[in-house]
Amino acid sequence: METKRTSVFENGLIWFGAGVSLAEILTGTALAPLGFKKGLLAILIGHVIGCALLFAAGLIGGRTRKSAMETVKLSFGQKGALLFALLNVLQLVGWTAIMIYDGALAAGGIWSPGHWVWCLVIGGLIVLWLAVGIQNLSKINTVAMAALFALTLVLSFVIFKRDNIITFTIGEMSFGAAVELSVAMPLSWLPLISDYTRDAEKPVKATAVSAGVYGLVSCWMYIIGMGAAIFTEESGIAQILMKSGLGIAGLLIIVFSTVTTTFLDAWSAGVSGETVSPKVNGKLMSIAVAVIGTVSAILFPMDDITDFLYLIGSVFAPMIAIQIADHFILRADHSGQRFDVRNLIVWAVGFVVYRLLMQADIPVGNTLPDMVITMLLCVMASRVGRHRM
């Protein structure tokens, strides 16, 4: 793919687009049972945790000038990293399909020419974004982000002008589960962020701006979703937008937020494909992923993605924890090996620990404890290995 360097501003626009997301708003609606004050606290705690990890992951790629999956080789070896590259491509294909499905479903709730029509419209716009290329999107993104910014401001005003929004609650949810849901979205971007920070003119500033902008905007989207669910007593985004009096404007929010977010998933699938094999054309693969996602969104129901989110967390949280430990603490580089068996074993343990922690209700969620445990195991395993050498 292109090697042109992106500015700090361009990186900020990219991650603004990632944050203005239908998925973020829908996830925020699930926090309504806590009430506004406790829900807001859970959102903030979760995003501080998630975006700190997002910054660390992006900084590794920015410093090394490597894509997300190329940085994985530093911890797991040349061949060991292929496991995660393949898993990343699969989860990105899944995310692309889910986002197109959700976007089409929500758009159809406002104006319904047919679910498949909206899938084709959204999928076609994503392909257009991919064809233009990330380095050539600055002007288009500026216009699109300005429009989304204005529309979400209107949506925020409509929802939060009511006085009773803080007092109404529905359903049940634990605080720990709410924090984990707030960590979930930043966590889903951990295997991707280096694909964008690697080409930044100023890697540290670009990574900080990327994580900061995404964190702020994501919090905003969560709060919109939570507040809207409390006010309208609805969890469906189309119903929320209709009750808020946003017809065409709401439709534009749905379509363009879906495109600007899903574009990043498809693009990173192409970058990961290049890691799997140098013969892969990243741009063509990313377009193919968008097409596959569109077809899948038309053919298959994708209403419940809870298990999918937890699977992503259990695979990539321990992976990133090992990378952070290797890069920032141990200063280790295992890219000269085919497989780093020790780190692969630590990752497997971290995977199991994550699944076990899912059974517990921890106030800070289960991602942070799993990553701390995995990092400690990585450091300990490294020290033990040195003593035996």
C-alpha cells in the first residue's frame, strides 16, 4: 500500500470517524439500567483503561514503522505471528459484515427500500472509500467528519434537553459489566491502530491524538446511546432517532458513521493480509473483504454479537499484553525466530484466564486484570528463561 506519511490532523480525522459509530451508540444503550450518573462513571473508567492500552499498542507501530500484525512478529516470531494475522483477518471480516448489517438494519428503520438495498449502498460507499485510499481521503474525510460532527451535535441537543433523563432507569446491569462494555470498543481497535500510526509523520503525537480523539468521541457516542435509551425507553437506534425527531439527519448519521468506521476494518484486513503473504495486494484484499461483508450482511442474521466481542477480547487482550511487556519493559525482539514458544504459551494461558474471568463480576471488568496477569507472566517467563541460559 502507499507509503505517504499522514499528518497528526489526518490521524485525528481517521479516529474521529472510528469513534462516530453506530456500534458505539448501540453499546451505550446497554448501560441505561445503571442510570445516567453511574453509567457515565462506567463509561469514563472503561475508556481510560481501553484508550491507555490503545495508545500503547499504537505507539509500538509508530516507533517501529510496522503494521499491527508486523509488530506481532516482535513478540511471537515470523511464523508465530501468522496465527494472529489470520485471526485478525477473520475478526475484521466479521466486524465488516456486522457493521454493514447493523447500519442497514438501522437505516431501514427510518426508510425501508429493503435490507439488501441498504447493505449494497453502505457496502458500495465503503468500497469507494477503500478505492480512494487512506492517504488520499483527507478532503473527503474533512467534509464527512464536519457533517457527522454537526449531526451528532443536533442529536445530543435533542436527547439531553430533557430534564428527566437522569432519573429514569430500565432493566439490570452490574457496574463491572458496564465497565467491560466500555472497554470493549477501544479493545477491538488494538489489533488495528498500528496500521495507521506506522505511516504518521510524528508517531508519538499522532498516536496520542488518535487515542485521545477516539476516546473522547467514543465516550460521547456511548453517552448519546445511554441517554437516548433512558429518555426514549428504546434500545433500537432507528426508534431512538425517530423519537428524537431526526429523520433524514438520523439516516445520514447512520450511513456515514457506518462507512467511516467499517472502512478501517476492511483496510486493516488488507494490511494483515500483506503480513500473511507478500503476494497479497492489500487494497484489493480490503475491497474483497468489504464485498464479502456486504454479501454476508445480506444473507445472515447478526443481531447478537456478545459472544463475538468476548472472543475478540480473549484472543487479542493477552496478545497485546505480551507485546506491551516485550516492547516497553523487556525491550525484547523475537522477530528473528520462526516461533517464540514461550510467548505463545503465555498467550494461551492469558486466553484461558480471560475466559475464566468472564465468570466473575469485577468492578473494573475482566480485560484489565487479564492483561496485568498476562504481562506479569510474560516478564516472569522471560526472567526464568534468562536464568536457565
